[in-house]
Amino acid sequence: MGFWGTYIVARANQPLTELPALRPSAANASWYWRGPDRWHAVQLDRGPDGWDSPTLPHAWDGLLTGLMQQTGHPVLAAVIRHSEGAQLLGRSPVAGHWGGWLMADGITWRFLPADAPARSWDENGEQHAEDAAEYQRRRQAALDRLYTVAGPPGSAAAPSALAWATEAGLTPGPAAVTTALDAKGVFAEDVLFQLLAALGIPGFPIGDHS
């Protein structure tokens, strides 16, 4: 069974789960990393509250802003569903908020109104399927709305990711960030850790996320 929940990464003077914004979720922490230069990362199983909301990032405006204010530094969260994909949500004092997706095809379908052509029955009990072209048009329109609100998929989010890392005092590798954002893998967690290393987080333990 894949992982369902969130990774949160930030620089802080104390464990992230001791901050007021994450204290209610401390019991959900199943993995914790403390690295050089006060960098922290935490894995929260099925948390924090609102992690599964279809209205992210809006549902977490208060949480992410609170974390940024309490740490005094940029914050990055990645919501993962069944290890099949990740939604990225970043906050920083200057650049503000940004979003993106890792392995988008494995996760964005969960946000769409339907994952197959609609079916209906007429007064004679005969079944009718939605035209395939109409379904694809409707599906693409829903994806476009999602990406407009929550950020673009893959390497289209690279400029925002690089700006976040630079504001966080890191030295990201532009080519490595682009590669990580477009990467595919068995587990979205592995791709996320590849991205975090590419963003320049010092000493990040690639492959050790459980």
C-alpha cells in the first residue's frame, strides 16, 4: 500500500512538530530528518488536517502561512496520494505562494469530476456513453482549471521552485531541478527526495524516507 500524507520541509530553530501550526499533527509523524544549517523535514501520515482537501492550496493558506511565520523561512509541502504522485505547495516571504506536481498523471485524475466518459440511460432503458472527444475536452478543461489554481505540472514549475530555493538561501541546480520535476518513479517519495536534493537542501538523505 502506498503512502498517503504529507512531507513538510523548512529551516527552523526547533522540530517542526513543536511549532504551533504542526503541533496538532505531531502524533501523525512517522519519519523525521534534521540536517545541516537547521533544515528539517517531517513525514505526516494522513495529515495535517486538510491534506486530502480538493481545494488545496486554498485549504492550507493558514497552515502554510503560519509555518512560514513561525519558522521565519520559506516552507515547502508535498501532499502524496498512494505514492502515485505529489502536489507541491510552497510559501516564502518575498515570492509568496507557488505550486506544482510530481508525476502529475498519477495524482491529478483524483481531482477530476470523472475518470471515464459519462453514461446515461434514456426512457427506454438504453444506455448511452458520452462521446470520447467530448469527454477528453471536458477532462482537459478540468485539468487546465486545476493547473491554473494549483500550479503547473512537471518542469513548468521549475522557475517557481528555483526562486523558492534561492530565497531560502540554497544553491539549486537548475538542470537537476528540471530533471527531478519531470522524473517518473515507482514511488512519488523517491522523486520528491530527488527534487529536494536538487533544490540544494544540504545533506538530504535521498532514498531514506520511511
